[in-house]
Amino acid sequence: ETQVRPFKDPLALFVSATFSRGFERAHTHSEMADQQKAGGDAPAHKKEKKEKKNKGGAAGGAPKPKARMDPPADYLAVRNKIFDELYAKQQAELEAKAANESKPIKITLPDGKVVEGESWKTSPFDIAQGISQGLAKACVIAKVNGTPWDLTRVFEEDSSLELVKFDDHEGKDTFWHSSAHILGQALELHTGGELCYGPEIESGFYYDTYLGDAPHPKSGKSWGGVTLSQDSYKPLDELIKSIIKQKQPYQRLVIKKADLLKMFEYNRFKHRLIETREGMDETTVYRCGDLIDLCRGPHIRHTGCVEVMKVVKNSSAYWEGKQTNEVLQRVYGISFPNKKMMKEWEEIQKEAAERDHRKIGREQELFFFHELSPGSCFFLPRGAFIYNTLMEYMREEYKQRGFHEVVTPNIYNSKLWETSGHWQHYHEDMFSFKVEDETFALKPMNCPGHCLLFKHRPRSHKELPYRVADFGVLHRNEALGALSGLTRVRRFQQDDAHIFCMPDQIESEMAGCLDFLSSVYGTFGFTFELKLSTKPEKALGAQETWDKAEAALARALDAFGKPWAMNPGDGAFYGPKIDIEIRDALKRPFQCATIQLDFQLPERFELEFIPGQGEPIRPVMIHRAILGSVERFIAILTENFAGRWPFWLNPRQAVVIPVHPEFNGYAQEVADRLCALGFMVEANVNDSEQLKRKIRNAEVAHFGYIFSVGAKEVEAGCVDVRAAGNKQQGNHSIETVIKHFTHLSSSRCHPADDFPQVAAAE
């Protein structure tokens, strides 16, 4: 989140959906609900009304939507004919190679075992079947010499082979991308339209299609402005079941650009991508049934490998994420290789809906949004307590780890962003305005400002590493429809930090960053996975510099002692990075932390430090965030804890409840005393509520402790303590309560220790 969004070639994204998970975030126009709500059915009473309404027809007497267009879209037959001719030619060439060029080859498995095969004849699926039928059925794709490969695609030479199952990250991605092709076929059969993007995402997949009324620039054809709705789910699901039942094979075709333009002549969007792609002579398309689409692949063997699949929601999106472009219809789906997985997923969605941070935020009065400032959160006192407590926690860590907190401007002249390179790629996502004939903008990230901070005076090597941290307010001009609670906002703050160091300090600084994030995530009970993302195809800087940097990161990861994986080619264009993915209580993945090396900003800003001897040297810059956006991290925490906050973060740490109105004064006195010490304590002195109701409401509101006070407590100067979960803790003096609360706040332990144990220890 701290960096420029790297430019990616649009067609490369189109034909490589395996690497286009980020597209969902970049191109969303309006989301109906978070993905975690997607699997839940409509409430029973709403279903019943809907069924009555649609009995014998939809609302207003209109017939229910038919599953298939009648007649089907005319481009299907044309497209299929072109494919059939080219595919027959390709298969004839492959058969000729199998007959004339085949030779014995060796296929090496991950355990070192070597299996005999024949080039142009043997496929990974053949090898899997030779091991066991169960393995062959469980495999999704293969990796041949490290390259993702269709199971049915033949070997061409001696190769290493890895068989990938659904449980593997790449297997899941491929399974869901193949399922997106099933959804795309169903959409074309149901409504026609012009398909656009269809990638896998973190939990499922989606497909965009154009059904608007703008005529095609060549044919003049219009789709009439069709709008998909929940009424479309049933016919789409019917088509999906039929496609799965047919076990349609996924067929790969290498195709030249001229044939590609002819094949997709009807589709204005794919034409734009194909025509703007420079240096492309040929690419690949895949077919299953009537669906043919641009795709790098690989794919599952046939549609029958998907045992269960359904449509879960729909929304709209702008083409390429730009509000001036056409509005597309977006349909989301989910699929699994067995029904048990689908059932488990549905249960998780129901639980996730209950944990939705927007729901809990309303119930606990943490925050709200207003239409007069979309995407900018109003944090109420309880929410502000959580926000400030998180930042104070990070400040404590900064002091212990040698970081210096700075405060930098919110507004900069656009010349700063031109120097950094952000303006060329990012200015549309910035809030900019004119001041005295100069263009200024609200900062969307801190790194260019920190470069100015480093450069404002000469720096000695003795000052390095120089670690600066900044909680400055950031603004990004996200599309209105893309805003979603605290997870996608326009105004936010980050635990943003940058480290300027010498090249030979990279390894030690990375080790420090990894230790930092491990400590912080451990406090919240999060597990995490690590990946080393290496040099992408389009990158700046010498290969030798990249090699040394990647080697330093690898050594730091090895020394860290936790498992990590390579993520080839997914580094930023300015340097390699370590990607960190945390898992919450529902095992959902989130990327919050970032640790990125940057050789380019020091170059662009001509940063230098003076070494012990010789000429000034460029420092290396490390971008580092652990919480990431504090707003988004609060959303993650809210859903992870389901509103049952650890004591140190709980905006309702305790409530004092008098057993009778005559003890209201003492209850308020106790609450005031604890509040004066910084604890979030309330007194419920509402005489209109009965005692049992007060206690029940406090439990529902997730107060950490409930203190009951009556005559005995007033006389002894104590409170009767009940912890969350109705755990009786006995009577304790106010001094003991203060000591215990201080212990819980400073130790940040979760779950909270019992009162007697801590009191005895003290």
C-alpha cells in the first residue's frame, strides 16, 4: 500500500488470470456486500415472499428468466468454427510429431524418482495414473520444469514434474480460474454479451460481461442494456450444472494475432486489448464447450472435475476501472471439488456475516460513514480508543526498535510526485487541485516526503540505518462504488516507516523487520506466511543489484527460521520484496505487512550519504508497514475477535452495575476513578432497567468485566467481579482492580488472566 501501482500490460493481465487477483480490487465499481457474505441464502421470510410473488411468473406477470437465449448469440457458431479449423490443424501437427519425433524421455518426480516416458505422447496425467488413480483424480494441474502445465498436455523433452492438488495455492487458483470459464460459458448462453475479465480471486472467481445498449463500433449490435440480478442466479446455476455434467474438456490452442482478431471480432473489449498489445505474434486461447477465451492457462482436465459450483452475488464495474468507460456486469461464483468443502465454506460465510465489521461497528458504536464525506470514517469515542491504542502500541515498539517518529506535510506540489514517478502512473488516484497556478495534491503515501526529509542535510554513514516512522493522514481517490466499510476507504493512516541503509545493512535490517512483524502479529494471535517476490519482467536496475538484494532477503528469511516460499517474478519494478499474508480466526488470508527494497527512489531523489572514505554513495530504501492501513487493520481485528476484544483494546473494559438505585453514587464513583486512570469503564445507573436486564445487556455488549456493587461492596470499598463468559471472580478491592487492569493493559495478554492469580502474584 505504500508504493506506486506497477504498470502492467493489459493483455498480459487478460491472458494470465492466474496472476490477476489484484484486478478485483483495481476494477470494482460497486460491491453489493463483502465476499464473506456471498454464500448466505436469503432469509426464509424473504424467500417465501419471493416465491409467492413469482408463482406463475415474475413481478408484474413477466415470465421467469429462461436459462438459454433462444436463439443463441450468433457469434458462438462463428467463433467455434474458427477454433475447430485451427485446432484440427494444431492436433494434426502434434500427431505428426508424436509419430515422427517421439523419443524416450526421463521424467523426474519431486522425491527424485525417475519415470520413463515418450516425448509428444506422455502427459502428466499419464504419470499420475501410473502412480494411482486416486492421485490422478485429485490433481488439478502439473508443473513441468517449474512451469504451470495442463495435465493432458504432453511432455516435449526430459522434464521435472510436480503434481498440484486443490489444497495447494496454485491448485486452488487454477481450479477457480477454470470454474470462471464455466461461469463465462453460462453467461454467454444465458444473455450473450461481450465477456471481459474472468480471474480467480481470494475466495472464488468472477466474470465481467458487457450487456449495455451502446452499439458495437463495427457491427452496430447492441445488447439492450440488460441488467443481471438475483433472478439470474437460478438460470445461471442450471446452466452451470449442465456444463459440469457434460465433462467438457479444456482445449488449448496456440493462435496468431490475425486469427485472434477475427475470432473475437464481435467483442470490442478484447479487440482493444489485442490491438494495443505490441510485439505479440501469437498467444493462447482455451475452449470448454461453447466458451472460447483468451487465456494463458493452465486448466483442469474437464468441467466435470468441478463437483459443486454456484453463483453467489453480482455487482457492476467500470471497464479498466475508469468511470468514463463502459459499465460492466460482474458475477461472482464459488466452486469446490467436493460437496463437503462447499458446506464448510457456507458455514464460514454465515459465521463471517455475523462477524462483519460494519455490523459490529454499528452495534458497539465504534464508527460510521456519512454521504457528505464518502470513504472517510467517523470514529466515535469507543472506536477512537481502539485506533489510538493501536498507534500507541506501535509507538512503544518504535522506541524499542530505533525508529524516529516524524510529522510530514499532507499537501505537496505535483513536482514531488513527478520526481518520484507516482504522478505518471498514479495521479488519477490522487486528490489534486490548483493553488496559484500550481498543481498540488493530498499525499497518498509517505515515501517521497521521507526522501525529502533524508535529503534536507548531508548524511554520514554513521547515521545509517536511519529509520523514520510516520502516522500521517493519507488520501486516495478510490472510485465511489469501490468503497467498502473500513476495508476500502479514501482517508486513512498507516504505521508507515522507511529505513535508509547501506547495501551491506540490508540483511540485518530485514531481519529486524521480520522480528518486528512476528512480535506484533503474535500479540494479536495471527499466524502468517512468507514469500520472497523476485524481479519481474519489467524492472529497473542492474541484474547484479537484483541478485545481491534477493540473496540478502533469502538469507534474512532463512535466519528468521520460519517456512517461506519463492514467488518468482512478482516483485515490484523498483526492487524485490517480502510478502506477508496473515490468517484470522476463520483462516481467511489478508495482506497487511509489506517489506520492500527500493533502489529507484534514492536514485530519483539523488539521495546520498558520506562513507568513511571515498565518494558519496546512494543508500538503499526499505518500505515497511505492519498494520498497513489502520482502518483496514481495525476491520480485520473486529472480525477476527467477533467484537470480543482483548482487554487492552476493549472500548468496554468494564461496567459497574448497582444492585439497587441507592448504590448509584458508589457505582459512578468507582467508574470515574477507573476512567481517570485511562480505563474504559462505565456505570449503568439507569433505574428503568432491572438488575438482570442490566447484566444481560452488558454480556451482549461484550464488556470485559461486570462489577456488581451493593451494601457489602460499599462498606468494604470493593466490587464483585464477573468476567466475560459469566466467570465469577469474587470480591476485589479497587486497588486490586487497578493493579489487575494495569497488568492486562501492559502485558496485552489474551485471553485475560483471572483476578486471584494476578492478585496473588503481586
